[in-house]
Amino acid sequence: MSYELFVEVTRNGTVESRHFGAAVVCDFKGSVVKSWGDIESLVFPRSALKPMLAIHLVESGASDRFALNDAELSLACSSHQGEQMHQDLVASWLNRLGLTEDHLACGAVLPENTERAHQLLAAGQQGCRLHHNCSGKHTGFLTTALHLNMPLDKYHLLEHPLQQVSLDILSDLAVIDLRQYPIGIDGCGLPAPTMPLLQLGRAVARFANPEDLSDCRAQAIYRLHEAITNEPLYIAGHGSVVSELNEVTKGSVLAKTGAEGVLIAALPEQGLGIALKIADGSNRARSVALLAILDYLGMLSDEEKQQLQAHIVPTLVNSRGLAVGEIRPAASWLKKA
Amino acid sequence: MSYELFVEVTRNGTVESRHFGAAVVCDFKGSVVKSWGDIESLVFPRSALKPMLAIHLVESGASDRFALNDAELSLACSSHQGEQMHQDLVASWLNRLGLTEDHLACGAVLPENTERAHQLLAAGQQGCRLHHNCSGKHTGFLTTALHLNMPLDKYHLLEHPLQQVSLDILSDLAVIDLRQYPIGIDGCGLPAPTMPLLQLGRAVARFANPEDLSDCRAQAIYRLHEAITNEPLYIAGHGSVVSELNEVTKGSVLAKTGAEGVLIAALPEQGLGIALKIADGSNRARSVALLAILDYLGMLSDEEKQQLQAHIVPTLVNSRGLAVGEIRPAASWLKKA
């Protein structure tokens, strides 16, 4: 178990905190292009799997049957922030299926978007299941279950046929049998598989360029690339690094977060997959680390870097509105030889 | 720069995230009783300094002059959670000084206590300066400034005589000249000194048993011990590890948090000081680490451990209300030889 120092948090120029991590860049043939830290260590990819979990929704024909548009497919892959636009689209999609919020297995929570959460509270409301960052994924599962005449009840449990197919698809992408590894329970109640970080990188690379997968699976993945690229705000939300990376690079970098410091990025044009884990589970460090790796690989133009500057080296502002520090790639990391 | 694996976060029994740290246990003569990781590494103690910053309030005579009670002195040492009781006491104390919230240099924020924050929002209100976790400390500074006829304006700046005296007192406790080390700006606008972790441990030990300090300074520290012990809820708040440790141990363990993963504990009966830093700045790991060290040192009885169980190995519950993991001391750490 070894990690490298990835990210430093400074206060007035002095390092205050340090984030360690492991990361891998793979190509779609399975080769490791570059790695940092121990990439054999087991990770829970959590929500980083959502775009791969949405493959079944498309390849089963459920997406066509219910005429899902780009925004809905992007939302099926999302950890959305519970903004009004996300809540409305989950609600209307469920309604089209003849279902309601009560069919969702995820719990009721306040939106992750703070402004929206405060708005709700000020209006005397509470968080509901629609606001859960996973509600799009859950609606996707319900759509597939309806299409395949599977029981809608307990669709979140490991033994439900939907989750068994999900394990098959993920195993196909990761080129390992996920049933051989521990499986936990996620924040929203769904199974939370584990795999070595290396295998996650390989799966992301095969999602980036699926030409070695079955034709039907590859076509489903291309459809998801298109949907996410066309509707970047539905896969995360305003101000998020995932939506902005997607938008700024016009789909050349399709990133997805996972809880506890996981971040992946599929690079379709290069057929590359990047997977990283911040050891401590921190969210503030993962995006700084990913952008540093993308820059190291030469994947971002000067113009793109300028547009993403707030995510590349975020500024820390105190309660008086004064800039007192920053989050930056560690000075010792990613030195080009 | 080296850290040890202190704390693991598990999901259904498998480790998901890892927190690394450094820690030291010192006695009040300056000897290191035990240490983990590199204790020469520089830390920003942040709010962990508050009890030491309150010494001047007492030794200057300001506390007697304005008849501060135990609750107010405890609040002067606090990172409070902005509960109604904290807000009310800061307000009445300021009022007694003939001052208002506008004199506080800290910014307006929502309370750290989520329930209280949501209550305010639901009532159509916003956070104010009274809710800032540092408002008690700031009111303490204003009290001392009034007593010593110092300007109330800009009392938060490093060049203000109050902050210069603070640096002198902290240097006396840490047995080093803090002016030789970098000084940043804190979340509330006050100076944020740095020191090696070892020196922080020594300062905490001298706060625990101040018999080697001047008599006047020692008496002030004993007064603060008494106030914090008598009013544990004013130094933090309901459900916090600091207030509960203090209460459960009846003042045998006087702990104080600092932002970015810092936690200290003064053990007056043993004349020991503990200082620890979680490298990544995480708050969830620091209390688990401190309680593990206290247990390792044999400082907690079985009954105390039972009462503190929720802080010793916190359970992680998902949005469906299901226990899905825990935060625990790393299995590899603190093996007794």
C-alpha cells in the first residue's frame, strides 16, 4: 500500500495539509501508460461507475423504448447536485414511466448544491429522494427494469437480476470477475463493488474506446459519450469540475467523480482511461490531481487551462472574503524529466 | 516529512479510505513521552491555540474587571457550533461591554451545528458574525482591548498590540520564538502562527501543568481549566468530541480542535500534552486518532470508553439509514509491544 504526495493545501504560501493518492493512465488495450503509487490497491469506485452502469439502459433497448433524450441519458450517468433542473428532469422522466419518487430506492437528502439546499429550507421544504445525487441512476435502473419486465421492488439489492447484469457488464469492461472481490453497499443502497485501481483504469479506457467490446455494447457506449457531451450540466451541475471539463473540452475529457476521493476520466480520442484515488477520500484534492495529470499528458490547451483555472489551483477564501491560501499540485509531483 | 497510517474508513469491512498523521505526547518538562511520524514538521495549530490565547484575557485582569463567568471564559476558548446558547451568550457579553456584533472582526457565517443552521434558514434568517465558531475568542480579545485601553479597531491584525502579546504568550508556552516561523491568516481574520508539531505538544503540556511558568500566568491557566471543566458545552457544543471528552472525564482531558485536522489534549493531572495533525486536514479522523492515543496511554476507563463509543469508532450510515461502514484506528497502528 503506497501513495504519492499529490496535492498540497497552502496558507499564505506555507503548506498546511497534504493529500496522498494513487493514479493510473491506461490505454484501451490494457497497457499502463503511466502510474503513481500502488495501483494494485483495492478501491471502491462508487459513482465513478455510473456511466458504465448506464450501458445496460441503452443496450437493452430501454432507452429507445422510452425515447430517452440526451439530458436524461446524461442524468442516468450523473452525480447531480440536486439543482432545480435535475429535480425537474428526474420527476418528469419518472412521470413518463408511470412511476413516482417513492419507487426510488435512494434516501431523501438535501441537494448537494448549497444554494439550492438553502433555497428549499428557506421555502419551508426538505430534501427528497429526487434531490439525491443518484436519483438519475436509479431512474435509469427503473427504466431498464420496466422494459425487461423485471420486478421494480428491491431493484437495489445485489441479488436482483439488474444488479447481476451490472456486475457482468462491469466485469467485461474491467477484464476481471468482480464477484471475486468484496462488494459493499453504497450511500444510495446499491451494491458498491471493489476492484484494483489498475482495473478501474482499464475499464475507463475501454469505455473511452470500446472497439474491443461487442458491437452492441460499443454502440451503447458511443451513445452515452454523445449524450454526456451534449448535456454536460446534467451529469453533475453548475460550477462542478466534471461538467466544466466536459463542456470546455467539448467531450474530449469525460470525467466522473466517485465518493471518497475517486475521479476517472475517459479520453475517447486517445482511447485512454485515467483513474485516481485520493487515499483520505477528500473531494477537494481529486479534481486538482486530475487536472494536473491531464496537463502532464498534454491534454489541455492554454485556452482550456485558462477556462478551468478555478479548478486547477482553487483559491481558499476566509470568512472576511480574503484569499488566504490555495489547493495546488504538490511541488514534488509530476516533474517532467 | 513522514506520516503514519492512523485511521481507516471501512465499507462493509473493506478499507475504503486512509488517513495519515503525526502525533506527539510530551510532558510539561519538555520530554517526548511518545511520538508517531515526523514531529518536526510545521503545523498551523489554528483554533487549537484558543485556550492559550485566552490566557491574556485572564492575566491582564480583564476577566475580573468585566466579571466573566465560567461559561464566558469557556466560550473565549471555544470553537463553538453556533447553537442558540452560544449565540445568546456572545450577544449578552458584547452587550455588557457596550459593544455589538459589528465590532467582531470575524465574518458572517451559518452555524456549524447543522440543525441550528437549518432552523435559521427555515425562519428566513441568515448566518451572522455571532454564529462564527470564533466569535467567543473575538469577544475575549475585545474585552482585553477595552480593559487595556487599546484600540478596538483592527484588533485582528498582526501589528495590533493584542496580537503581539499573544505571540509572546504562545512563544513562552511553546519555548520557541514564534516570530521566527511563518504566520498566515486564519479563517476569522486573526494571525495563524505555525510551529513544529513537537513545540505544539510542549505548549499543550505546559498548559496542562503550568508550574514552570510565571505565577500570574499559571494562575490564569488554572482559572481556564476550571471554567472549561465547569462549562464543557461552551467550548464546542452538543455531540462534539471536545465537549463530551471534557464532560465524561470531568476535566481530566481538556481537548481542543484546530481546523485542518489538528487536535490537542491537555491532561492536567499527568502534566501531559498531546498534539496531533491529520496530514490531509480531515476532521473525521482526528478525534478517532486522539481517542486511540488516550486509550493507548491508559487514560480512559472502561466506563468512559463506553460513554465515548460513538466517537471511538463512529458508524457510517447511508441515505437509507443503513450502517455501511465505520471510522476506526488503523489495524497496524498502536500495537502494544
